[in-house]
Amino acid sequence: MLPEGTLQDRVAIITGGGTGLGKAMSQEFSRLGARVVLASRNEDNLKRTAAEIEAQGGQALAVPVDVRNPDQVDRMVQAALDRFGRIDILVNNAAGNFVCPAEDLSVNGWNAVVNIVLHGTFYCTRAVARHWIDQGRGGSILNILATYAWTGGPGTVHSAAAKAGVLAMTRTLAVEWASKGIRVNAIAPGPVDGTGAAPQLWPTEEARQVVLESIPLGRMGRPDAIAQAAAYLVADYAGCINREVLTIDGGQWLGRGVFQGARR
């Protein structure tokens, strides 16, 4: 666990910041001294999480935004600057996912996920980076991926394709903007309990058990552990880390080989 003060006075925008991993990261960043901007479409969730953070002595701003809308994204960035005067960190966490065979996936279903995950990540990244470049200062961007961005994920072609695009975006912009002092990294969590995606991806206890058995460590991830890893990557401790993807899945994707039965 990083010491309190690690992110003192930094300002972090966290999309999808009202629930799940976004909420956990918002709370952890605040514990470390950051002022946090919580952004998502659900204003009630945002206000509830912001109130919890402020009750613990932190500073939080709730900004309702649909990341699929570039104009709303620009307004979110301006709201952060109006309240806190600066932006140091952007976490692109907003996402959407559900399990569906590719042949049954509707155009609307495809667009809904791709627009949030891929387009929304770019809109937020571009808006914040433009501010940093205009100001002649750097910052840290953290994208939230999934391991099926490179392994593939049957039943999640929309999300896998979108996350693969974000992976390419992470590596491309990390190189393109490095000279401007902007670092771009990513985290790829495996299955995590206590998130909004969990009921969509393993809706029954039987399905959850199947997922659990695919993880060599034999346990699901925890939101607080993901949040601690995220805090490290955006902190000065990771100042020389750029274009990396930290996988946090208990060895799941490496365990998907033809010899996986040998582990039993």
C-alpha cells in the first residue's frame, strides 16, 4: 500500500468513477491526497461516491458526462479546471460489456460498447492531452483494459475489439507524447468481484465457479487491489514507466494452454 501523500494535491479525472473499479480508484487516490473528478452518466452514483469521499476529508467533484459525446467531454475537462485549476491524471475506466454470441450481436449492441470503450477513451484522452500540451506540462493517463484484448474473448467480440483498440492507442500515444512529458499506461484486470460487470459476465454461482476454476491462483481480483496498482502507475514512483500494460488476473490468460489440465 502506497503511503498517504503519494498523490498529494494532484487532480485526477476518473471516468466511470461512481461505481466498481472507478469508485475504488477514486477512494484510493483520495486517500493518497488527490482531488478527484468523478465522471459517468449516472449522477446519483457520482454524488453518492463524492459524498463518501468528502465525508472522509477528501475533495471530490461529480460531473455527469457521456464519454461518447465529445462536447460533454470537453465540458467535463473545463469543469475540472474551474473547480481545481489543474489536471494531473486521467483514468479511462468507463466501459460497457455483456456476453452475446457474435452472430446474435445487434448493430446497436456493437456500437454501444465500441463507442464507450474505444471512442470515449480517445475523446477523453485527446481533451486532457490538448490541455497539457497547450500548458506545456505533462501528466499521466491510465487506461483500463482486459486480457481478452490480446487473447480474444468468445462472447465479447464488441468489448474485445474495443479494448484491443485501446491497447493500440495506449502504446501509440505513449511514444507520440513521451517528449511532451505525458505517460500512457494501462491495467488489464482479470475477473474482479464487486464490479458492475460481474453480473453480466458470470450471472450465476455456477458460472462464477467456472470462471474461478480458470484462475491458477484460485481467487478473483479485488477492486481495492486494482486501485492500489492504478495509484502506483500514475504516481511519481512509476515516472519511468511508459506504454506498459500491467496484467492483474491471477495468471488466468497464461493458464489457457493445451496443458492446463496438468495443473489439476
